[in-house]
Amino acid sequence: MLSLRIPLIASCLTALAATQTFTHAAVELDANGWTVITPSHDSRIVYVSSSEGDNANDGLSPSTPKKTIASGDSLIRDGYPDHLLLKRGDTFTPTAATALGRWKNGRGPDEPIVCSYYGDEGPRPIIKIKDRFINHDGHPRHFQAFIGLDIYKSNSDPDSPDFDNSSCVETLRFIGSGAYIRLEDCRVRFGMVTIQSYAGVYAYPEVRRNIITDAWANGSYYSHSAEGRIQGIYISGVDSGYLLEENFIDHCGWSATVMGAGANKYNHNVYIQYDNVEGGIIRGNIISRGAAHGIQARSGGHIDRNLFILNAVSLNVGGHKVATKPAVLSYDNRAKENVVLTGRLMDPNNSQEPRSAAVWGIDANVLLPGTDVHDNIIANRQDDGVNTAFLGNGNLSNNVTYNWDKDTDTFDPSWPHPGHHAGHYFASIGGGSNRTLDYLEWLRERPLRSLPWEMTAYSAINYIREGFNKAPVDGYFEYGEAVEPVDPEKPEITFDFNHQDSPPTLSILWQSQANVQYDLQKAEDLSAWDTVSTKQGNGDEMSFEQLNLATFYRLKAYP
């Protein structure tokens, strides 16, 4: 599969020179929409590198980093605007005992405590875990920022050598209370993000420009019990507003490969409960392949310019119960300028409980009356079920449905390309493929601190709107440079075979890549492969030698 490379923006989120003195602390957005956090005069900047660090170092400069997150965190102070920075390209493996857990408090909205990255090149630092990384666990925590991290629960990844069939969990578990929690530009793989008020309330959380994928739970296909419930993002009980902006959230709530972990109607990409305050902002997100709902926004808000792909129910506004905050009912709730494409069944072969046959576009539920549903496009469903473009009692205006719902579909011969989908958009920007799945795979690999226009929801939305003669929409910031095609992102292996005559054996030789794991696997009849040896790439030539000529072998690479 062809992927695209985007030029990296090398600037870091925090000032990295340990000797520099600051006189004014600030948390601001630059013109490109990235958060810039200026440390305070007394901020402590701590550096951690798994590849170059030593816990005997002082950790106070890039040249003297600590080695482990726990050692670095021992220098971070509660109630101070300290910064814990992890080296780009490194991999960290904290245990449940050495993860950040509840962590600590910052000093104020402009002086948060920060966990982020340092360095001018390389991917997001990987935090490879088997359980939770953050767990407020019912306690108040204020002014925390997590920016530019790759949080990866590898033992829930079926393609990882660490896989042990463990269900995904809330790897970022903000359950408690606090103000100004910020999550930006992170990858969250095989984990869930929860923001849920308990013994107090959360206020002003922001979830921006993250890549959240592949959360699943054992037993979800057969039961709607708590053990089988998992979301990409869950928000409950938040006061004073929340922001979900320009995230890519894909394939959460289910697994296509883990036995018994298929889709049900209780698992979603984004699940926002009915007990949140009015006025949530959900904009510019790309929401794809949710188990059931793409976004379930039970407490309404402004839901604008989002792109929905391959969901069973793309968007629900209101529902299940009446909102607990009275102001939600009188707020100007709306779903505006969204695009819904290629609706699918939860399971094309089985719509029995705990699933349904819904292939729905936008549901403006009767429990949240008066929602403004304006200038949306719902087009080209993939599966045939209960095919409904619009439900509920929203105020509908200037919407288009095409090839979705026989009761509301329309057609205009002047439309340039109404039948196009996200794959066609991908091809139009040089993706080398018109497959929607290739487009989604490309979005998963967005580099750190990079969001070119072509990777935004707005760009794809405008391509679809053009197909219906609709005017384009704008984004909310300036965006990066254009993309250009490159080779596939997965590690390539170019190898040679050497035969030895006495004794008759085989050797495999290849040029390794740093930070790539190579597994030698064998099989007697190509039906069951077993890993027999593993090597960690370091950039040098490597080999596996004295292999039996009567056995099948293969070499697998894991980045």
C-alpha cells in the first residue's frame, strides 16, 4: 500500500535549552493550530532518553538525560509548571508500578505540568505499556498537558509479538476531577481515553489532533456486559465545556481479528454522555469504522465539519435519556457541514443482539428537540440494512442525501461526482490508490506535529461537497505543506540466502534497520508458524544461520 510522507515541522512544543530564562509563562495556539507552552521562570525541564540516558545523570539537559520515565518523574514537582520530556524516536516500557498513574498538578491554566517530547527529528516517543499510563483514580488533578506521545498497549495488538489476548483498557483514565486537561497530537493505540467526573467535576478538557485507534474488548460480539464495552473516547459529567478538535479516531469498539471481539451497538468511536454541560465543541474530526456510532453526542453541542466514514450510525445528537443539565435543552445544538460516507452494518452477516441493522446517517434525537441539522451530506452507503439518512425531530435545512435512503435521496444531473467516496479523494491528492482503507491507513501514520491541509477533514469534505456543487468550507487555522508520494511505511527487508554444503544448511542475511524487531519463524507445512529467534535491528548487517533446508522459514519485521 502506498503511503504519503509529509514534511516534518522540527520546532518543539517547549523550549529545550535548560539554561534559558523565561519571564512570561503562556499556553497559546500558533497560527497552525499547535499548542505552544512557554515554561515559567521556575519551571524544571527534565529530559529522558531510553537510548542515550542514564538514571545517574541529572536529567536537566538533553546531553544528560535520565533513562526511565520513573527516574525523570522523580524530579517533577507537584504544583509546579515542570516539563517531563521524552526523546523522539525512543521507546519506553514503564510497568504498572512505574507509569505516571495519578501524576501531579500544574500551577494554573497558563502554567501546566507537561509530559511531551524533545528533539528535532524522529517519531513520537513510544510509551509501550500493558496497562494504564495515566489513572487519576478518583482524585483531583489540575493543569496537565500530554503532547506528542505514542501510547501503545502492545499486548492487545494481534500483530505484536507481545500479544496475549488482553482486552484493551483505559490507557488514559481521567476519572476524578480537575481543570484544563489537555491531550494533543498523541497516538493512542489499543487503548481508550476516558474523561469522567467523579467526586468533583472536570472542566475545560481539550482533546486535539490525536490519532486514537483499535480499542477492543473480549466478548463484545456476544454480550453487552460491562466487560465487553470499550470506546475510543468516553466523556461524562464534564462542566464548563469541552473541545474535540481535528482528531482521527478509527476502528474503536471492536476487532476484526480477535475471536469474539466483534462489533456491538454499545461500543463507539466517541461516546459523550447526557450528563455533560451544554456547549461542547466537536469539529474537524475524521471518525471512521466505529463498532456502532461514530459519535454519540447525547449532550448536544456544536458538531461541525466532521468527516464520517464506514460507521453504522455516524452521528447521534441527544438520546437515551434527557440531558441532566437543563441548559443543554435550550442551547443552540447543531450538526452543520458534516459529511457522512459509506455507511456499513455492524456485522454484514449478523444483525442479532447485541447488534442492530442500523445504517443511519444523522440522528437528531427527540430527547434533544430543535437541533439544527444544516448543510450536511450523507452519501453512498456500503451495506443494505435499515437505511435512514436523517432521524429524530431536528430542524433540517439544505442537506443532501444520495444513494442512501430511498425516502430522502435526490439527484441532480449537474452534480460533477456524487458517487465518489474517501478513496477517490485519496487518489485525487496523489495517494496512488482509490481505496478508502488505504486512505485510513495513511491517516494513521501522520507524523508528529504535522497536519497538512490534505490530511484535514475539511479538505476531504470539500472534495465531496464539490461533487454536489456545494461551496467549500474553511478550517480554523493555517495548515502545513502539500504531501508527496513515498514508499510503503512498513519496514522493508531485502535479504540474501547462502547455502552451505557441509553440513547442508541455509543462512539468511539482511541489512537491519534501527528500532525494528526481526523474528525468524518456521513452519513444517505453511499452516502454523512459530517464532524461533528474535533480533533487534541496529542498522548493521544481520543473519540467521545453520537453518534446516527441509523447513519453511519466513522473516517478519515489527517497527
